[in-house]
Amino acid sequence: MVNIPASVSVACFEKEIWIRIEGRGNFQSSGSIKKFVQAMILRGHRSFVIDLGSCEHMDSTFMGTLTGISQKLRELGQGSLLAINVCPRNLELLENLGLTMLFGAEAAGGTHRTPAEAGAQLMKLPIDPVSDREIVLSAHEALIAANPANAERFRDVLEYLKQDGGAAAS
């Protein structure tokens, strides 16, 4: 079964950047998200909200990308990453990898949170269907840096990606 990339929409507000994932948060959408966030950080933005209300599943590269964003903000000494509207399964994935200690994660509740500006239009980010090996590798390294217990879980993936010519996979 081929992983279908998520649809990623974004909006920039005065105090925060809003990123909404619909479908599967996977390795194919991680590069676009990482590049967008890096550009926003360069422009001085430090507060990021990731709306996972319509995200049906997250792979390790996607979670590692979120982890890397959080680590970059900590390195800068300011900023925050908050995942909101997180379904129980995705919250469990984040907790099992120890990521909820690194960035905030709010479980989906009765009320679905929407962007800070009511009625705001979100812009779709382009998704590159071909995954970048370096993005997959850095995402998994971020997961291990965040929680050393993750080293054993992703050892084989890292070894494969570090080999010359290793293709990107999650």
C-alpha cells in the first residue's frame, strides 16, 4: 500500500503560525513542513500550532520532524510547538516515544480548536511525493535525541539510511 501524503495547510498570524494536517502525517509531507517552519523561524516567528484534528495517522518521520522543530525552538531559547486536536491513537504514539515531554499535545475534545483568527483562510503547502533521505534521517535522529529509549526502536532505520544510497523510508 502506498502512503498517500497528507494535505498540509498553513496560516501566519501575528503571534503564531498555524499548520493543519489532513490525512496521514507521513514522510512525504515532512519535508514541506520542515522547510516552511525553517523559513518562518528565519522571519522571527517562534510560536507554532499543529492542528492534528484531521490527521488519521503519523509515521515516525512526521513525529521526528515535529520533534526537530521543537528542538530548534529550544536551541533558540524561545518559542513553542503545540499539537492540538490530537486523537487518542496519535496521542498514544507521541506519549510512547516520550515526545509529550518536549512539546505540548492537547487531546481532541468536544470542541475542535480552530485558527487563532476566526474565519482565517489557510494556504495549501505543496507536497513533494519523493522523500528526501536527509529529512528522514534527521527526523529519526531527533527522536533519539529527544528520548534515548527510541534508539533501539529506530536502530535498523538509521543504519539503513546512513548507508550510501539508502532510499528514504519510514
